[in-house]
Amino acid sequence: MAARLAAAVRCNVRSLSTASEFIRGPVQVFGIEGRYAHALYSAATKQGSADVVESQLNSLQGAIDSVSGLKEYLSLPVCSKEEKKATLGGAFDEAGFNPLINNMISTMIENKRSNHISGVVGAFNTIMAAQRGEVPCKVTSAQPLSDDHLESLRGALGKFLKENEKLLLDTATDESLIGGMVVEIGDKRVDMSTATKIKKLKSALSLPL
């Protein structure tokens, strides 16, 4: 897949799934990315290939991330829509991709939305994760958390999950936080960082007595 795409670098969304047959996802994702992802999810679910489509979309994203110049190529106005569609279509066929993916990408190229491909992949992953009962959670701390802290955090966050839900914990570090952490779970964000507390304190102290 990546090799074919590397060599290449030198319809409306409703066509994926009509309104009367539309299968709604377990979670709503908004914006341009959400519209394409939901249309693809509906079509893939009816086809019984949602899991395969998810895997292939992630392979496509891997190629976009790893193939030098591919991301820029997709957005270049000097390259015709027909050229881009033919190039990617050939790569998809060679890689054995589900035709639904080719249809969607061709539609995005035709509608000048190819710069949103990565966003659609992320939105589709969000829908599929919700279908599996997975709840993504990102914890950013000033310093790496110890195993004991992570275990305690998992236990605390697990209390907010439903019985059939599974926590997907992702951790990151950001020294600018100074201390504490920022927790993003689902559509909620809790900022408990020292940097934010200092900012609030400065704001409070600046107010007239």
C-alpha cells in the first residue's frame, strides 16, 4: 500500500447511504468529518464490513503519515481530481481495499475535501470505538505517572463507566503544566494542572478589591 502511494507522489456523501436506509452510529460525530464517517459507517454496517473498513482506513492513515509528500499531494491544486482519483483508486485496488473506501475518497476529492481524510478516519474510529463500548481517555501530566498512580487513576475513572463500557487510557506528558494533570474522557475535559490554577489565581488577584 505505502509503496504504491509513494510512487504516486511525483458523489456526494449521500451516495454512500440513502436517508431511508441510513443506520445511525452509537455516537454522534459532527462537522464535515462526521458526515462522511457516518455515511461510510452506515454503508459498511449494511454490508457487514465495518470492522474491515476500520482496519483499512487505519492502513490508509498510516500511509498518509509515513509516505513523504502524500499529504501535500492530496491537497495540491495543480494535480487534477481525475489524476488523484485514478492514483488512489489503483492503490486501493492493489491493496484489496473495500470499494466503499474508494467511493468515499473519490467523493471527497471531487468535493475538494481531501484535506479532511485524516479527520474522517479519526471520526470513523470514534464511532467504532463507541460501538465496542470503548471510552477513550487521555491523561496529560507534567511528569510520567507511576504504575501505582495509573492504577489508582484507572480505578477512579472506571467508576464513571457503564457496566458494558471499557476504558481506553492514553497518557502523555507536558512539562508546561508544571504539576497536576488534564483528563479528557469522552466529550469531557477536566483541567487539574498547576499551570491552570496559577492562571486562575493571577486572574483573581488582578481584580479590584
